[in-house]
Amino acid sequence: MSQLLQTSVSLKTNPLLSQWLRFEANGSVTVFTGKAELGQGILHALKLMAAHELDLPLDSVHIETANTQNSPDEGMTSGSLSVQDSGLAIRQACAHAAQLLKTHACASYAELGARNEANLAVDVTVPAKSTALTMTDGRDDRHDLKALIHGQPVFLHDLGINVDLTPIKNLLHGRMVRGPGLRCELLTESWAGAVASLPEGVQAFCDGSLVGVVALTEELAEKAASKLQRLLTWHVETLTDCREGGVDLFEVAPAMDSQVFHEAGQPQEASTGAKVYEAVYFRPALHHGSMGPSVALAVWESAEANSGLKVWSHTQGIFPLRKDLALAFGIDAQQIEVQHVRGAGCYGHNGADDVAYDAAWLARHVPGQCVRVQWTREEEMQQSPLAPAMRVKLQATVQASAETKSMRAAKDGDPIELLSWQHDVWSQGHSSRPGRAATPAFKDSWQTAQKFPVLEPINVAAAAGAGAERNAIPPYSSQHVKVNAHRLLGLPFRTSALRSLGAHANVFACESFMDEIADDQGLDPVAFRLSKLEDPRAKAVVQTLAHQVNWLERRQTLAQKEGWGLGIAYARYKSKGAYCAVVAEVEVTHQVNVRRLWVVADIGEIIHADGAISQLEGGAIQSTSWALKEQAHWDAHHITSTHWDAYPILRFSEVPEVHVHLMPGDSHKATSLNPPLGAGEATQGPATAAIANAVFHAVGVRVRQLPMTPDNLAKAALV
């Protein structure tokens, strides 16, 4: 069976066959992608797709690591779009190559390579194979995992390397020197004396308020940076209005951009007996909390103004990084090569791009020598962007039938009607990534004498899934829906993308609110959701999950155990991505303990089942950590949650059992497979919401403020 593919965004912007495939003399095929391997296993999934279409053994297909010299420009590795965009483009290119092999009666792809035209466009009309869940059987040899398990130095953090992994000669180590606050200005009169005190072998550089050092060893660079830190003097801007915890940010923002994000239907006049529900939910600012701080290497060819720059980075976007490096240094982007090398995972905009700028800035002072810069834990937590704090206010008008609650609870139909649903969300913007503005996005570039402007975080366009408004439109039928977005401006904290962006807070709010209405109306939470879902795939996911956990019986059994509860939540990521429902089982003592999570997801055609399951499971565990523990803190000068005691994350001993089930790829589509959908961010919102709903079932306390710490649990109990 074959299927005609939809043209991916990546293929539209990179239409040539040679941008995706190179046919080698030994008959193997090299595949190019602009997507970065961040630990999500994407390169393996893309390799599987290519080998399948090309009818080649897995070891005859090589995936080239993202590099601006050879890779197609696919923007950012974000939004759970790698399979949907890069995967479909590679599949189409391989399908075309396989057809050319037959058309030209070539004995091998080596022979096809000798005939191939350099400017041949990928034929998007060539049908691809129809794959199924079993396509990975016997083909799951994860070389990348083997390298990690055996401790091979594959991370950029471990290496001073060339692209071919050979040691770099004349490697220097760099460190940045920063003032004591988020907003500091160097007092230049302290510079000369401080530099004169540095030991031999250290070079120090200053540009405006940007200061850094290089030395032959990390130890020497760190000692020199620490000494300058003590001796230099700074003017520090006091953040008097930004008090601890972040809740006050919504009141003190210097400006706010408010607009109607979405409105559908017509307002309805409620009849007698209608009830208005209202609730406010809060998600604090979050750190990425990467286990390895950000690192980069850079080298300039010579001291000439337009000499070439080479950067090794674990960025999520090699081309956006290259664009902003060109802006920062005033050179043509073609003079810069960015090579992706794996690093600590991020799932969003952490410090990888900023440290790449730091390495390039220091390297420009020592042309011909490679400079390696690794941030400290404190820098990683204090200098990289935060995920913004969010406040969500929901209001709904419900028209219930005249039946009693007990009668409605036993009824299978549509027991109540949602007349209106209004969703208001307050948040800073969710993107400060490079590549989007006329000036660079690197925080340290704003400190130079050139004084590039401080960029305000933006929200992603609605067509790309939105930012703070992501998943703010409820999936449930209502006669009138209105979503208002309020973007906070002028705050001193740099915020940007973290896994799922605004979907985490919006789904937490929406699904908690649905449970509140169901409880007040005497309705089962699953039955209530099913009565308001119109998408058959959404219903199937919720029904399958309820069946797998034996929802009614398990919920009744747990209700008889003190402090135990069961909760459910559902969302379709971005309202157009993966369908996902989560059930959480919790035990509440002096704190919330998540014992089990069940996940059912419909991700369309399943390319690599093990990889998808790992993504869903990992997202559920990370969401559990966000739900129970994580919250950034600051004082009048700077961020204070700069170490693990100040920013606790979920421990291995606290990780719940996670059970993941994938719906068939042809769910509700008998003739062909549904297009593949990304799994990486689907569990973030539903997992936290399911936990909150389970807590209410366990102890009757509705926690609307995250994280669900003992203190917040106690506060919620007093409401």
C-alpha cells in the first residue's frame, strides 16, 4: 500500500533532492536534516524513515548531524515538529529517489548518484510507502544510546574537538565575568587595577559592560574570573517592584498588550437555573534545570574584519544562531559555520545560544585559537531565559437540566450545556530565540559598547501554535468561547520557550476547571468530558484510557482509602497536534505523592514506537516535577534559585510508575494512516492537570496555584 504525502513546510523551503540526499560511491545514502538531536532520538527516527523508503539496510543510511554548510534550513528543532516537517520531507525525497532508481534501472544508489542532476527538485507527487507500528521490528539498533551507556565522550561538554572528533590544538578556556545583578553597568575606573592583578597566562577583555577572560586551563580561567568578579565595581539596578514568588509581576508590569486572541459563537442569554463558575490558576516561572550547564566552542580564522567564524553548539537552531551571530559581529552569515554537537537536554531556549555568542566574542580577541566557554551552574540558572509565570482566569456559564445531580450522574447523554466559556491569560512572551529580529537576541550582546537593544519576549504566531495562548481554546463544545491574551511588557526577566510553552498552564487551568464544574454538577469527570468532545479521535483517547485504568471501579476503590485519589485530564497539543489523555493516581500525606500515571496518546502514524513512548513518559515525569516542586525565585537584585537546594526537582525515588499506550496509526481512518504527529510535548499539560484533579479526589482540596508544595496545599485547604 502507498500513500500520497502532504508537502511538509521543510520541503517547501528546501525543494531540491540534493538538499536532502547524497548518494555515496559505496551504495550507501547520506541523509541531511536541519533538526538537532537533543536526546529525543530524532536522528534515529529519521534514519528509520529513510531506510524504509529507500529499501536499504539501516547501516547503509547515514544521517548527517546538523551543520549550516550542508544541512537544509529547517529553523528551530521545536514544537514537536521534527517528524512532521523533517521526517515527511526526508520520506518524500527518499520515495522520489527510490522511484528514480527503478526508472533509470540502476543497480545501486551509487549508480543513481552518477546520473543524478544537482538541481533536480523533489517530486512531491511520488507516493510513499504506507508504514505501520511494526516497521521498526528488528531495526532498532540505537548506536547513539550505546555511546551514552558506554560513557563515550559524545557531548560537547566533554570535548575540545574538531568536527571529526579529533582534539583541537591551541585550545583556550574562557569564562565570563558578570556583575551581581540582572541589570548591571561596569564602572570603568575599576578596570585597569583589576586586570593588572591577574596572573601570567590570563588575557582579559572588556567591551562596554561585557567582560571575559581566556587562559590555557579551565582552572586558571575560573580563578581569574573569580578575582575580577571581586575587584570590579558595578552599578546595579534594583528590582524593587519584583518581589519574591512572582505573583506580583502581574500587578507591577510597566505595560500590557491585551487583545482578543479567539472568539467563536454568539453570547447566549442564560435562563433561570444557569450557574456561573469562575476560578483563577497560577503557574510560576520555571527554569530549564538542565543537568549540564551550557557550553560552546568557537574559532576565528584570522584577525581580519570579515574572517570566517566557526562555532560548535548544542543549539536548537543552527541557522537562527548563525543569523544573530552575523548581526552581533557585523559580518555576512555566509562567513559563519555552525556545527551542532549534542549537549545537555533543554526542551526549549536555554543558555546554548548565549554561550555560543560568549565563545565567539572571546575567540575574536584571539584569532586562530579555539576558545571553549562553559557556564557555571549559577550562570545557567541566572543568565538563561526563564519560562514565564502565567495567570489564567476562567469563567463559564452552565445551564443544567432540571434533573437532580444523582439523575444527571447516571445519564449517558449531554446532561448540562456550556453556554459560554471565557479564558483570560496573563504572561510575558514565550520566545526570545535568535533569528527573529533585526538585532541579536543574545543577552550579553546587549552589554557591549554597541548597546544592542534589549528585546522584548514575543509570543509565537497563532498559525505556529501560539505562545502564552497555546491550548487556551478549550476542546469542549460551548455556544460561545472567548480567549483574551494579556502580554506583560517591560519586566526585567528574560523569558523564552520551555517545553509546551503556554499549553502547560492553560491545560492545567482548563482541565481543573472542567473537574470543578463536573464535581459541582454531580457528574463523573470522564462522562462529562465525553459529552462535550466532538472529535472522534479525542473521544477514543479518553475512552481507551478510562477502559485501561478501569476508571469507575478504581476511583471508587481509592475513595475508600484515606488520602488516595484518581484524576483525569485531556488535551490535543496546540489543538492540532497529538491527542493525549492522562490519569494520575496520588497519595496525599503531608505532601502530594504521585504513585502512577497512565498515558494514552494518538500520534497518528507511529514511526518509532519506543522513541515516542519515551518522549511521552519523559514529558509526564517532567510535568510531575513542575506540578510538585519547581518554581524560580529572585530578590531585589537577581534570580536566587541558582542551585538544586534552591530549585528542587523530582528525585528518582519520587518518580511515579508511568504506563503509555499508543493508539493505532489508522485510528478512525480506514483507508490510510493518519499523518504522524509529534509526541514530545503532549503530556505536559494533561499530566499536571490530572495530578491536581487526583489531589481533589483524594482530600477535597482544589489546588489552583502551582507547585503543589505542602505550603500551597495548606493554603488551598483554607479557601
